[in-house]
Amino acid sequence: MRVEVLTPVDRVPVRDPGVWSTSPGPADRQRQQVLVNLRGALADALTKKGVQVCEGELEAASLAPQPANLRERALADHVDAVVLPELVAYGEVRRSWLWVLLGQGVVAGVGHGVAAAKVTGRARDGWIVGGGEFLLETVTWVGGALVASRTLDPVVIRLWVVPAHGKIARKTGEGMRPLAQWLRRGPPRPQRVASVAHKVLSRLASKLVAKPTKRSGDADLPVNAAR
């Protein structure tokens, strides 16, 4: 069984260049090098599982994956499947999660404000209490999430598996810095985040070659036959 692993697509996009490298230089070049390294890490992990792997680049990587195009690529490159990694979060909390937390603050503020206005009979008290609750929730959750990103080094990676023939599947893995290391002075942040990402990719590789379990929305993966 032969599989082509493509360079990961950065869906975040990562806004903190410090997760790519601590060395001076163009951020785009450093980012691309990290993505290539992640591709190699996944390829190595699959190779250790007995899968024949080749590596490739994806044109127009900024666009959403087009299954039909990837299927055509699998046929053209004479591989059984194309695997496209997708960075969902890399070293920082996803911006979509921050919007959810901000929305939670709005709901809490409105709820407390309405309750205060009903109890006191004064709309002004409702605005004061509601505004204070919104500010507290926002600082606590959004601010806490941003600060935690520097400590937890969260990583979420999704794999799209597009076989030359058969159903498309996807697998998602996540990880973060081990709890015991949160308060320690460790290696530079780019190395920490990369280490977390490599562990996530290793677990995803195991999922790809493991005997599939029937779950909703999850198809049998073509690399299962590699064993």
C-alpha cells in the first residue's frame, strides 16, 4: 500500500511568528520549513507502521481541500491514497474558540443585567451590573485562554485521507504540553510546540493503520490494508 503525504495546510492562520522559530529571518520561510518538517514527521510515523510513503506539495495550499482534486492526484501519482494534514491550532488557542468565549461573556452580561434591573427597578443598575459581568467574563475566559496558550502549547491537527477509490475519511488529533512541564523552563517555544505536534501526528498515524471501528461520519481508511 502506497500513500502520498502532502505538506500541511495552515488553517489557523497562526498569528504568532514565535511558534515557528526564534531565529531572525522571513516568517513565511520559517513557517514553510516547519510545515515541511511536520510532513516528514507524519511520513516517518506511517513508515514505521509499515506503510509505503512518498511526500508531496499541495498547490494553492491556502484553499480548502478539494476532495475531487486530491482523488485525481492519487490516480495521477499512482498512490492508493493522498493524506492532507491540516493545522487547526498550532501553539495558540483557535480564534473561533475565543469568539465562543466572548459570546459567553455577552450572554452572562445580558442575563445579569436584566436580573439586576428587575430586582432594583432601575435600568441604570442593569447596565452597570451587566457591563461589569461582561468585562469580568471576557477578561477571565478570553484573557486566560490567550495567556494559557503560552503555557499549554495546544496543537490540533486534522488529517484528510482521500483514496484513489473509496470514501474520503478524516481524523483529528489534539495535544498540549505535559502538565508536569507547565511551570518549568523548557526548550524554546518553537521546539515545544513542534514536539507536541510530532506526538499528535504519531497518534494519528496509529489511527490510520489501526483496524477501523464503525463510527458515524468515519469511513474505512485505505491504509488499513498496510499491515
